[in-house]
Amino acid sequence: MILVLVEHDRGVLAPASFEALTFARAFDCEVHAITLGAPADELAPYLGAYGATAVHQAHHDLLVDYGPDASADALVSLVATLKPGALMATGTDRGNEVLAHVAARLDAPFVANVTGENLDASADRWELTRIRWGGSLHERATITADVRLLTVALHAVEPTPAPAPAVATPMPFTPTIDPSAAITIVRDRVKREVGQTLATASVVVGGGRGVGSAEGFEPLEALARELGGVVGCSRAVTNNGWRNHTDQVGQTGTRIGADVYLACGISGAIQHWVGASGAKCIIAINTDAAANMVTKADYAVIGDLHEIVPAITAAIRSRRGV
Amino acid sequence: MRVLVCIKRVPAPGARINVTEDGLAVDTTNLGFTTSPHEECALEAGLQLVEEHGGSATALTLGPPEAEEQLRYAASLGVTDAALIPTDGTDWDPQRTARAIGHVIAELEAVGGEFDVILFGNESADSGGFQVGVRVARALGRPMITGAKGLTMDGTTARVQREIDGTQEVYELRLPAIIGVKEGINLPRYPTMKGRLASRKLGVQIHEAVGEPGGQRMVQLVSPPEQESRLVVLGAGPAAADKVVDLLAERGLL
Ligand SMILES: Cc1cc2nc3c(=O)[nH]c(=O)nc-3n(C[C@H](O)[C@H](O)[C@H](O)COP(=O)(O)OP(=O)(O)OC[C@H]3O[C@@H](n4cnc5c(N)ncnc54)[C@H](O)[C@@H]3O)c2cc1C
Ligand SMILES: Nc1ncnc2c1ncn2[C@@H]1O[C@H](COP(=O)(O)O)[C@@H](O)[C@H]1O
């Protein structure tokens, strides 16, 4: 049996949970889900649709808001009685954090960010593929353990409802949680303004070292405004203090999913590329026709971005008759 | 305040990551090395704590003897003590890494006293296991929060901010505590000339690696298949702007 931790925030399901459930079904065995905290009780029917035949619903005073220690204690207490072959979670910040805490408690291996590919679970020692370098490199790895702990890399598995939906039987339980877990419970929450974000914008105008300065981004801002998009940047730009890290695209920044990414003066290092490659269409503007960003792009304009970017903005305006 | 920062030496690849013939390592023939980015920010955070509250910062790394380079870089920024746990340079699994690091932290504390704060990166750039810091925290019995994008300290408590899907969460941890730092929490400083000179004099303590391998083993590294080039060059210079606008219009973005 495989146990899947369903991630949610005060009862709002993290969509990646469906990816984890879909992945778990590939093992061709019984799939159970676990939700932490009473606010998640309503989720059971949705989990059945993705193949979970039971939903273990952990109820506890320390499980109202998220906390890594309380979550890990709850999982460990269910694992002890249920003895699943594997415990899986989402490859999100929280999913990876909680499984690391479970692994530390059990002194068991934990394989982070497994993709759906080339899975071999036929022997005691499972062989899996996981991502490294934020997805720029794959690793074949084995895991030997009584309960295999792993997270499913984000967007590595297409979430699909089960061909035969199950009725997920709710199974409430009260886990044993060490009172010290209260130390790492959220003290305060502030909902940030939700507007266009780098991750969800349909157009991203990215700038790299080639932009040359903080002020050099003004024409990129103007183009982004014209297209209802946002400005992104490379790590060279953040390291120079030209822009805030919230604008950084890449392995240690944000992964974008834009319809169009205009990459201006960016060389296209692999760590930048992993953040950019989710864009449906990439247009590179670079003085160097051999730059990686150019050779990997869909379209390119060769030349100085300081001339080309304002020319694009002007052309849009003139086409709109402004 | 005694601060420890755990940093990892990683290759700094450019356009692509090549794998050695045996498939067990990144081919670093023409590559430089660097400190994993989240850990550069952990170093900066540690140095800022020392500047604000006094005390000293120590850097620790487990890796090939060449990782001394990253410790000296840390010293050029302001770290005054350094510990190296030398390995044969092969990839160590996260359990083994955590056991060895936990063991050496206990040794360092037995001599110099408890670290009030131990900083890790959120995840290492190369292996991205998301776990070494959490395992060490458990072994030492200290509270741990990862993903820190903000950190303030009032002597007995660390206030940690992080962001999850547009919500900012705040945690308060009693010291001694362990914190995993994310890039963006600060802008790491560059070495000064004085720092560079000081770093040459840094005494690096060598500690033996103690700890059994864990249950995860690397079999092989594989480069994901490269997509075929699909490039269309629209032109050169501002004259090509119209073609870009055509493309944007085709996609309904005007
Ligand atoms: C572990 C790790 C993680 C990393 N994570 C990230 C990450 O998340 N995001 C990220 O971006 N980087 C990341 N990096 C850094 C990455 O390796 C590169 O150093 C960085 O992306 C380079 O930024 P750049 O392309 O702006 O600068 P450069 O590589 O210096 O490229 C500048 C480009 O601008 C072009 N250019 C110059 N002048 C002009 C002009 N006038 N007009 C047009 N083009 C011009 C040049 O031809 C060149 O191609 C990471 C590195 C490591 C080791
Ligand atoms: N070999 C190492 N030496 C020192 N610190 C390490 C090492 N490996 C991992 N770490 C620390 O543990 C954090 C998490 O690593 P990981 O579990 O590999 O993602 C890193 O950001 C580092 O701070």
C-alpha cells in the first residue's frame, strides 16, 4: 500500500497533490491518502476521484495551521500502524520539508523530487529517477528502506483522474504529536497582494547583465507595461543589486510559464534556462548569435537590446495607433 | 553570538552540464567551483547576525580537500573559523552527509561552546536533497525551519519569515536554533582586499568523517534529452522589431 500526503492550506488543496496521487497509482497497488487537520476533511471526495480508497484524517489541536514538526509527528504515528510500502508527498517547499522531518525521525532515506520516468519497484530496492540542479540533470538512484519516503517533482506527472474513481473512506484518527512541535507552528500569516506574478504572467520581459544597470531596465519595464506583462531577470542582475530577487528567473529563482518570454541580454546559463524553459515561446535578443539563450530560443533578434527593445515598444504603439 | 554556516562546494556549469563517462559525476574538466547560492545567502545572514549581536561566525563544509577554497572565500567575507570534513570527492548520500556534519558540530561545540544559530541552505544546488539541515537539527534536538526569506534575532528568539504561495508565514524559534536560508533573503557581499588577505591566514581545522552510508544510492547521472534547435532568426537590430510585433500579435498579446 502507498500512502500519499495531501497538501493543503487551511483546507485549500495544493493542486500538486493530484500529481502525487497519479504517480502513486503507477505502482499498481492500493493508494491511501492522508490529510492533516480538520479543515481538510472536505477534500475526501476529490481524492477518491484520483484513486485513493481511504483518507486518513488526522485531527489534533496542533494541526490547525501548518507546522513541519506537527505534520511529521502525525505522519510517523500513522506510518507506524499502517506500515505502507511508501509515503509520498508533493515536491513543493512544504512537501519536501515535511518528508525531510519524517526521514529524520525514522532515520530513513528520503528521495526528493522523483520524476515519473523509469521506475522499477519490482524488488525491495526501488530504482527511481530524480531531478538534480533544479531539473538540468537527472539521477538514477536506488532507495532501500521499509517505508520508502519520496516526493514527486512538480509538473513531472500529468495529473489524471483514476479510470475507476474510488470512494475514499474517511478514517479520522488522533495522532500522537510531541508538544514540542508547537515551536514550529506558524505565529503569524500575512496574505500578500495577489496581482500579476512572475510565475503566472503571460508575458515576461527578462533582462540580463547585458542591460548594464538598474536604470537600463526602464525600457524593459515600458515594454512589459505595453504587453500587460512583468519584468524578470537573471542572477547576474540580482547579484549586482539592479533588481530584487523576486524578479529572478531560474533554478534559485522562479520558474515561469509565460506565453512569451523575451530574454534580453541573457546568455542562457543552464540555471537560468530551467526557469525559462516553461515559456511557450522564447524570443532572445542578444548581441551574440552564438549565446545559448539564442540557440535554444524559438526566435531571435541579433543586436543591441538598448536599440531593439525601445523599437519594439514603439512598433506596438504605432500599430495600436497611439 | 556563535554562528555556524554549513556550505557546499559545487561546480559552476555554464550552458550545459556534462556528465563523466562512468556517469557518476559532473564533468568538471573546464569548470570553476562555487558555493551553492542559498548558502552564499546563509553566509551573509550569519555575518550580519555577528555584526549586529557580536560573536563570531564559523563555516563548515564536507567535500573534497579542494573545498578549502570555499572556506577561504567565506573567510574573505568575514568568517573567522573554518572546519573541513574531507571526503574522497564522490557523491555522499544525504544521511551520511548529515551524520558526518552532526558529529563534527558536536565536536566543535564540545570545544568552543554551543552555536546559538546554525544556518544551512534551503537545498544544495547540485543534489537538491532538501534534507541535510533537517536531519542535523533532529540529531542535535534543535528546532528547524527552512525556506527563510527573512531573519531577525532578539537574543533568545529567532524570528523567521518565509513565503508559501503568496502567504508570508512567521515562525519564532527559541535559540539555539537551526535555519535553512533561501536566496533572496539578502544580497551577499563581495570580499574586500583586507578580507582576502585575512583569508590566507585562516587556519582550517580538518575533521574526520564519521558516519555510515544511508539507504539512498546514486546509480547514474543522466542529461535530459536536448531539444532540437527550432530557432528562427528574425533579423538584426531595431529593423527586426516589426517582426517581433507580428509574433506578439499572432499570439493575441496586442
Ligand atoms: C547553482 C547555481 C544556481 C544559479 N541559479 C540561477 C538562477 O536561478 N537564475 C539565473 O539567471 N542564473 C542563475 N545562476 C547563474 C548563472 O550560472 C549565470 O551566471 C547567469 O544566469 C548569467 O546571467 P546573464 O546571462 O545575465 O549574464 P552573462 O552570462 O554575463 O550574459 C550576458 C549576455 O548579454 C549579452 N549582451 C551584452 N550586452 C548586450 C547588449 N547591449 N544587447 C544585447 N545583448 C547583450 C551577452 O552577449 C551575453 O550573452 C546560477 C548559478 C549557479 C552556479
Ligand atoms: N557536503 C556538504 N557540506 C556542507 N554542507 C552541506 C553539504 N551538503 C549539504 N549541506 C548543507 O545542507 C543543505 C541542504 O542540502 P541538501 O539536503 O543536499 O539539499 C545545503 O544547503 C547545505 O547548507
